[in-house]
Amino acid sequence: MKKISCNGTSNKNHKIKRFSPQRKSRENQSIKIFLCILCALCGESLVVFPANAVEWTLHGALKNETAYFVSGEKRFGKIQNRLDLKPEAVLGGGWEFRGRGLAWYDAAMDVNATNNTDLTRGIKQHYRTHIESKEAYLLYGGDAFDFRIGQQQIIWGKTDGIRMLDIINPLDLREFILDDFLDSRIGLWAARLNYFYDFGGTEHEFEFIAIPDARPAKLAPAGSRWGFSTPAARPGIAVVNLAPEQPNWSLQNTELGFAWRANLAGWDLSLNYFYGWNDIPNLFRQLSGATLTIQMKHLRMHTAGGSFSNAFGPFVVRGEVAVNFGEGINTTSLVWNRSVVRRTTLNAAVAVDYTKSNWTVGIQLFGRQILNEPAVDASLGITPNFASLRIATDYMNEKLKPEILLLADLDDGGLLARPKVSYEISDALTGTVGADIISGSGGFFGQFASNDRVYSELEWSF
């Protein structure tokens, strides 16, 4: 269990699907800037396409997200004005282009006063503006395979909220775990081949992934309201922080993945393997006299597992298992070689969704077992056991959509509650109001118990 998120975005509907590049007709639009930038970055044209064969389309959204902290120091958490662009192109010869870029300005960083604790000039600069490419890849659809090369989001797994198999893309945790997965995933430059083979009347999918662009997760700035707490040094102890060790773009840091998927007797099944870097660093520590030396390091590990789902009338049963071999585990030791140990961890989840009329109720249970468990420093690590409950419905011909999502830390007693109501004002305009309520004393959720907030969103799609 590498990462936790709680945004209600589900990966459970992953179906085996052959990609047909001719499946849609698109109107021509002059938005070739994305492909020009991609070629410029590479120094040359990647593929030569006939000019008259290129068909472009552009989708996107303008969105305002405003949040206000109603506990702790009461102030605006964000007044974010965001542009989301999704260019697509049919390039001819079986090739297509997919892209997505995000840019925003957060006016809360100029509305709120600067302070020397959790809203310094550096923290404001981190949150004020942001420009990021989420995806920019070329896709070739063959008769029995799809091939993608470029910046991608690669999604595995069947569960919501807690990521066990869905560990390929690291997360941007600038707002703890409250962002939508599609917004918080960091796109990675990768090569991805999906091969389809019919065996005994059943289509099997084989996926091969190579990622030279290994990256860590982006944590919220230290000291900010969403920055993870770290244990304080004892009085009289001087702390020396060494430069962190983290993966980067290089052949020796390449991550590799493989997946098999099929539908057998009504069950959507997968087997998955990934050899990559843990996106969350481990904390190495050494106490020598009155000096504590610490260093954040990312460690490699192997992950093997699988997922399943099936429908039984109004019920859907789904789940996944992931075994991490050589996962780094923080301990309470202050001796360098024993402050982090490698262990095999068993992570499992099972979920049941019930849908009737316009109501959906989903319950999930997550468990984690560290084999030969050492003394784990809970303030730094991952709590083993969680449960979630999601209830959603709709009214007024699906225009009004209330929903609540609860995620409970069964070990530390923390709770995250996320009620919200969305209203479709028109086909292109949607408004949402909601709240993020966090309780607990310490632990994963409790460290943010003073960050309760209410928020509104207004999104225009085009």
C-alpha cells in the first residue's frame, strides 16, 4: 500500500478494449501548437504525417475552485482559477495524438497575508501559479495491438481511495489527498504496448511498460497546512539534513511493468507486476552524540498482485491484492542501517457496490500486513487498515447529484468525511458545493484535524 487518496475516482471499470483510431470523426481545428512543442522538445519531427490527413479537436474546461478553512486559522485555502486543455489529433497512418495540460492562478496566495509559519513567501510561491503537462503521447493502433509513447497516466487496480496496484504514476500531494486522481497523478514519459490475443474464444490483453522517467511524489511544502508532520528532535539535539536521494530520468532508474487481463466466466481478472521506485521516501536517521543526521531516500521494490470484479444483479464485487517485496519500512531506531528496513508487505482490499434505481452504496475494506514487522514509526508511515463508505444518488433527471464519501483510519481512529452536491446548470456548466471534514488526534488524518474546509466549484466545459 504505497499511496493513499480519497477522491472517489474509481479505476474499477477497466475493461479490455481494442483501440480503433477511426472510431470518431473530428472537425478540423488549428491547435497544432501542442504537437509543435512536442517536436521542438525532441529537436526534430518524431513522425512525418501527411498534412491533409491530420484532423484536430480540442476539449477542455475553465474552472474556479474556492475553499475556505473553517477550523484552525480561518482563511481562504485557495481561490484557484484553472484552464484545462485536452487536444487530440488523428494524424493518419494509424497514428493519433493525445494531450492534456493544466495551468492555474491561485488568488488566495495574494489575498491572504504572508506569515513566517505556514504561509511564507516560499509556500505562497509554490501554490500561486502552476503550469503542467499531464499527458502528451503518440498512439498507434494496429490490428492486434496498441502502442503509446510519450507522457502518460497508466491506471491499474479496482479500488477507490487507496492505491495498491495503481502505483505507477506518482501523486502531487500539494492538497494532501483531496485532489482528483486525474489531477494529482504526475504524467510520466513511457513506452507502453498492449497486445490482444484470442485464446479459446476469450480475448486476453498483455501490457508491457517501460518508464525511464522515474519521479518521486510531490509533497506539500514543509510547514504548510498540508505538509506532513515529522517527529521533532529532542531539546538540545542539532539536526543535520542531508540532500535527499531520489530517482530521475536515466536508464539505470528505468521502471518496468507487465499486466495480463481477461474476462473469464464473468470475472474481470488481472495479474500485475511492477518493478519501480517507491514514490514516498524513507527517512534514514543517525544519532551521534548531540547531532541527529537525517536523509530522505527513495528505494526500489517489486510489486506483484492482481485484481478481480464481477456483477451479481445489483451488486458488484471487486478487489485487489498487492505484495510488495523489499519495501522500505521506517523504524524507531536512530542507527542508520536499522532506521529503515526492507520487508515484504501484503496489501489487500475488497469492495461491494450496491446500485438500485438512482442510489449507489459502496463499502470497501483495506488491510495491510508487514511480514516480520519491526517497530514502525507511525508518525512517518502508512496506517495498515482503512474502511470507506460512499453513498451517491441523483435527482431532477440526473442534474442534481448529492454524494458523501467517508474514509476511516481503523487503527488511529481518524476520519475524513467528504459530502458534496453537484448541479448541472447546463450541458456545459456545472456547480458544486462541498466540505472536507477531518478528525482524529495524530495519525494519518489527525495531523490535519485543524484543516476542515468548505468549498465551491464552477466548471465550464467546451
